[in-house]
Amino acid sequence: MRRVVTVELAAPATEMAQEEIPKQIAFLSKEIANIRFVREGAALEFEAPEERAADLAKAAEGLARTMQRSLRQLTRKLVYRSPACDRVEFRGGALPAGITQMGQGQVALEGIPLRLYRYFDRSLEALGAPFSPSPILVPTLIPAATLAKCDYFRSFPHIVTFTCHLPEDMPLIEDFRARHQDRDTLDERALSDMAQPEVCLSPAVCYHVYAANRDRVLPAGGARYALAGRCFRYESSKMVDLRRLWEFTMREIVFLGSRENVLALREQGNEIVARYLDEHRLAGEIRTASDPFFIAPDAAAKTYFQISSETKYEISLMLPEGERVAAGSLNYHTDFFGRAFSCDVEGAGPMHSVCIAFGLERWVYAFLAQHGDDPSGWPEPVRRAPEMATL
């Protein structure tokens, strides 16, 4: 039996804490669901099994207290707020036909959602044109050694999707085949049959760019790339619709160069994204944010650093009932990847980097929530797009 667990907080959670705390709470247990704040942030609620309610409530209270303490001196910086935020109307009801759940965090798109997906893919790619980036095609698989250099296993081990296979061992393969001849799914011994994972499914396409520039010295002007690909992040109970998927599509523009160079390009990116929000009458903000670091002793410190140093700007689009979706980000990594992959910039030392990333399925979700599925009321750039020609 499940019940609603209520955690009373020592002090009401700020707006920022209300966004950051659930990122951690979700990974206390896969049995936690429907995390929410109530009474203007004075209490936290979630659903959990009756027999684990007390333990999970205690763990959630401790985690919330730690996060509140680390964030109490911080205020979120607002880089841009679109005019549509002041007059937003949510015309979308139930999501339209054309979105089919294929499995946990996996969807198939057709009809209007697919047309919108293709529109955002094309138009967001076009945002990079002023930067004249070099196109690059990257694989879906990424070596585990590359993710280790990216510090992923220390910062985000909880969302990695590992890829494994049966080893070259004929008796073992035959035993596996025989056991599964009449089964509808894998048995409990399957994982122990697998070889140690050498690769993972890529959680972000930009990591391939840094690895591709390993042991290089870039020209003083740096390098710019445009790319897109399928990404994979296992986010437990939060994978319920297009806002958060296990498998999704990310389009990115990546800048490599000196600190001054990449930060100037990020500022240009802020301006370009702001105009894009305006043109599409989307209610959204560009603001400081943090990544969902794993629950560890230094997680709160990492969150504090990321927000206070403004290394991550989030493209936050508004949804009904006060919710939001992070549809993209503009991230500055300092010289971390330059040092990790021994990549320098001529005359400037280790390479600094910025990536501007867009989650295509999230743009589709937010657009439908705000503008609905009737094309006659859509903003002109979408209504007149070639993807909508036969509507």
C-alpha cells in the first residue's frame, strides 16, 4: 500500500530550493513518486510505500535541510525574461494524438508532434548559423573511459546507461540462449553473464567534441561545432512524459577557445535565444541553474558553485500550474575539458568551452502546452514552416 508522505521543513523553501531539492529526492528510492511542495514551500510531499514511509521521510528531511542551508545565500540571476511571460495563456489540454509511450522514458512521435519536432530541429540548428560552426556527426555510444575523464561517474552515476554484451564464450552463450528460448524477458542471471561494460549510451553529445580534440593545440580563434544526436539519461520516477525521457534528442552548438572568446560567444547565444523566444511567443526565461548532481557529500557544494559562478544558464519554459521545463542551457565549463583531454589554445593555455544545448522533445512539449494543437493560432514562423505545409 502507498501513501502520501509529508515532510515539514524548518523554514519555507525558496523558489530556487523548490526546484533543486526534487532533483535529489527522486533518487532516494525508485519507489518515490509525485514530489511536490505544499503550503507555499513550508512542507514537501511525495508518494511512497507505507512500509518505507518513515525512513524515506527522514532521509528527505535531511537532504532538504542540507540543500536549503547551501542555497540560503543565493538568489537566481535572471538573464532574460520573454514578454510572453506577462500574458501567458496555456491553450494545450491533453497532449494530442501522435505521442505513443513505447516503454519507460521512450516515445514514438507522429502527426503534429513529429512535425513540431522536425521544425524545432531545423530552426534550432539555424540558430547556430551566425557562428559558422563545423558540422560533426558523432556516435551514440561513448567509451566509459571518456565519461570518466568528463567526471561523469563521480557527478552523475545515477543517470548513466551502461551498454554491455555477452563475451566471446561459446558455452556461456549457448547456456544463455537455452535459458531464454521460451522466455518473454531476461532472467535473473542475465546480467552476470555479461562482459564488463566498455561503453555507455551518451548522456550528452558535446562530450564527443571534447574527446575528438584530445591532444590538440587549437588556433587562437578556437573552434566551433554543430551537432545533434540521441542522448540517454535514466531519471527514475520523473520519466512520465516528454518533459523528461530516458532517450531523447539533443542539438548543440559547442565553442572551444580561450576564456574570453567562449564567454563572448555565450553572450551572443543568450541574445539569439532571447530573440527566438520572442519570435515564437514562448513564455520563458534564461536564468542561472544547476545540474542534478548525485546525492553525495559534495553535491550541495557543487550546486552552490554552479549557481553562484553562473556557469549554467537554463532556458526555462513555463507550463501550467506554475511548473517549468528546462528546454535548453548555455553552459560554461571553464578549462575543465581542456585539461581533461590535454587540449590547448595557441597562446592561451588549456582550452575553455561553452555548449548551447536544446532538448527537442521538451520544446515540443512546452510549445503544445502554451499554444495548443490548433495550427491556426500558432506563431507565424511555425504556422508557415515547410514542416506544416499540408496542415
